Amino acid sequence: MPTELNKNLRRLGAKFGLTADWYLVLLAAGIGVVTALVAMAFIWLIHEAAHLFEIASEHRQVWIIMILAMPVVGAGIAGTIIYFVASEARGHGVPEVLHAIHGKKSRIKARVAIAKWTSAVFTIGFGGSAGAEGPIVQIGSAMGSKLGAILKANPQHTATLLGCGAAAGIASVFNAPIAGIFFVLEILLRDFSIKTFTPIVIASVFSAAVTQAVQGANNAIFQLPAEFSVGAFDPLEIPNYIMMGVLCGVIAIAFVKSLYATEDLYEKFKLHPIIKPMTGAVLLGGLGLCYVLLIPQADPDSHQFPPFFSNGYPVIENLLNSTHYEGKTWSMLLMGVVAIAVFKGLATCLTLGSGGSGGIFAPSLMLGAATGSAFGIVVNALDWFPGHYASPGHYALVGMAAVVAATTHAPLTAILIVYEITRSYQIILPLMLAAVISTIVARLIMQESIYTLKLSRRGIKLGAMSDLTILRRLVVNDVPLAPPVIVHPNDSAQRLLDLSEQRSVNDFVVADEKNHYVGLVTGADLKEALVYREAIPLLQVSELQRTDLPTVVLEETLDHVMNKFSNHDVQSLVVLDHQQNGAVLGLITRSRLMRQYQLVLSKD
């Protein structure tokens, strides 16, 4: 039925002169609408959970107890959901999406979306230091992937539908449709072809439109004061922003390494998977208590989460507002901002490193805002260079983009998302400069981003070239196979010569009496034997066959096949059917693989 629907949609499009892939646009619009509704419900639940904290903690004693208890309760519920429903919901989500795209034919199980949706609500809503963007990317991706599976779409189209869900999620959560598009193209798919770009734009636009229609407004997440544009940027400040870009790159790498070090530490602990995130939450609660008791700026009458709990958006908005810096000494301001940055980094490592569920975008934004704010405070206090200096709030905005760019190695996405969540164009020049500088610094220190490092540890390397993108989205089944010429170990070498002349083949598949694959006789091996032609009648196939060569299956992606060709100097590899006891299906050759690649490249 799904396959028939797919075919009918193609036929309908053909009648109107549309391309075979036109139906992806229709599906993208549907994904955008549904993902927007799911994303809004997701954010609403997180807000309601945080509001529950405020209602239940009207008295100081209760407030302190809630700081200690709520993260633990949330982590316990989230850990239980992850353990029993889907382990892929653990952590910040985007690496799992990348793994699905580049290693699982873009297939994500539907239960991953359910587990991520619920576990992230309890993690973030109950005070865990994480963001909503990672979960919504994984949720939207799972929805797009499931639709591709229902329609039995090929891997290329399934990856596009997956990307539509991810872009729609970002567009809704951040009200940032442009950033959603480039997040998918720059980080997930690494494919800017028009066939991929068009459906993702449609999904992102529909998601943002539905979100704005339901909310009745089109406001930026962070509302900047009217005076923010005054004195936003002086060209004489460029050296300051270059230095800040370097600092943000270093801070970002420190954050990434700390997060993975925490994960490694928890991997060594012999604790039940449900208990691990709860221990991280216990330490998080302890951090919160230390902050409210020891830091002078902490407001015991606010009855809100400590500033580094949850996504930290109220803190970011304060750091962007110039009135936050009025009436205080620069040393007091610096101490408070540095404390927030340190506590936020530790809190995020404890939440996600211990196995909680949430994203790293919001923590990166807050780290960047705190880093930029601290740098701006110091610059204004020391008065290093001539000219007008922007307020620490302006530096905080630039720092947000710089740290996000350095952690993700995606400066374009970082620039666009910070612009869209603030709608401040006046400071776009230093923002772009700092984002690029921080990315360069981060790449010099560590080749992998916060997303790809996890895959690298699993032995999955992601390149950045377009040919790799295409090869990763094609599978062996997309390549016309050469028919196998099968011989047996006891056959003579003379039979190989006869078959070679009759059928014009070079490589022979060796099978046993039950036609199970044994090895391969390559043309190079046969030519080598011909040096001693008088010995040919005495040789058997078993003496010429190679058993050290890898085989491939129909579902294997072509980048893996290319790696196998690179590691073994042969022209053909045997394709086996793993569903039928390893039956030989044919041979995939280098030339056929490259012809298919060129064919797809010419159509893209």
C-alpha cells in the first residue's frame, strides 16, 4: 500500500509535467505543520514544569528543598523512560541523528521520538541544564524518517524527509526558519543541492508559519531593549572582537572536552542506567544550593530556578540588557558573570554526561553570552584601545554566536540562529567575525565538533565533501551488479581460462557444494599464474582463490564500499544476500560504482 501510494503520487506529478520528486514538497509541508504542533506542545510542557517549581516554592525552606529534589525526580523519570523505551534518547540527540543519516540509511525508530519527547520534558522542565533544540531535532527527524519508512522511500528521499523534520523543529522552537534550514544543510545532511534544499525550505517555512499563527505573534525569543542599537559597533573595536573570538573558541573546546570527559567517567561507574542520571541530578542540586547560598547576586526571594538550571533563557536576556550592568562595580559584575559561566558548564556536564536528555545549543548560547559579557566588562574597565566601546550586552550577543559556532563547527548556522533569535542586525559584522575566528580556533585545537566527536569515537568518520555526501546516501542496491561466474574449489585453473575467454570476465566467485561463498579468484591472480603456463593444468581453483577479501550486502552504503576497495587492491567485491543464508547475488565493481556516482552527480 505505501509503495503504491508512492507510485501514484509520482504518476500524478508526471501528468502535470512535474519531476519524479515533486511529492517531497507536499510531504515537507505536512511535516512542517505536524512538527510545529509537536514542538509547541513540547515547549509548553517544559514551561509548565518550570512554573510548577515556582508555585510549589513560595517559602524559602521549600524553595531550597525543591532545588535539591526536582532535578533528581526529573532525572529518575527520564532515565526510566530512556531505559525501557529507547536508549537513543540519552544525551543531546544530534549525534544519533547523524549516525542514522550516515550509517543507518536515515532510519530512526518511532519510539525514539516518544522517548526523547517525554524524557527531555522531565529533564529540562525539572531543572536539568540542557536545551530544547537537540530533542526537537531528534523528534522531528524521527517523524520524517518514519514517514519515509511508511512510504518505503529510497535512502535519498528518506534523508531529505528526516532533514525536513529537523528543520521544522528548529524553526518552531526558535522561531528561526532560516537557521533551521542551514542547521540541516550545514550540520546534518551536508548537502546544498536544490533537490534537498527545496523540501527543507518548505518544511521550515510551514513550521514557522504555523507556530506564529498559533502564538499570534512573530517575536524574537530574546527581546532586546530599544537602546540596544545605540553604539552597537565601532570599527575600532575589531581587535577586541578578534580576541574575543579566540577566547570563545578556547571556552567552547573546554566545554566539549569536559562534557565528554564526564560521559567517559560515568561509563566507568558500574551503576544502573536509571541511577546514573539521578546521581548527576543530585550533584546538580548541590551546585544550585551552593550558588544561592554563596553568590551575592543570587536572589533568595525570586523562588525561581538557579540561573544555570533548565535552558537559562532568562539569564541570557539579562546579560543582553544594558540595564543589568548599571549601578554595580565592574569587579562585582565580572565575578557574577564568571560564576554563571562556570556553574552552567558544570551543570550541563552533569546533566548530559550522566545520561540525561536535552540539547547543547541553549547551554552554548548561555556560555557564549556569559563569556562575551565578561570580556565586555573587562574591555570597558581597562580601556585598552581608542574609540567608543560597546556595552557588555553587545559583547554577550556576539559571544553567543562565537561559542555556538565553535562547539558545532557550523559558523553559518550560529550566525543565522543568533540573528533570528534576537533580530539585531546592527551588530552582525562583529558577530560574523567572532563566529568565524572561534570556529578556526576550535578546529585547530580539535578536529571534531561536539556532534561528530561521538561518532568518531564509534569509528564513524564524517567528511565534508559533496562526493562523500552522495556516496553516503547511495547503497549497493542502487548499483547494477555484474552477474557472478561461479566456480568450485576443486575445478582446474584451465577451467578459469576457458570461462574467461568464453564470457570475457576477469573475476570468479568460488562457492562450495551448497553454493555458499568461499572466496574470489581475481583477474590479477589468474594473470600471475599464467607466468607459469605449463603448470596451469596442475593447479586447482582452491590454490588461486583469495579468502581475505571482504564482502558487501545490498543495504551497505557506497562510502563503506569505497573504503573496502581502497583497503584491498581489487576491481570487484562479492555481494551477498544476508537474508538468504549468504547467497551470492553478483559482483559490484569499481567501474560500475563510479558510473552510478557520476549518474547521480549529473542529476543533482
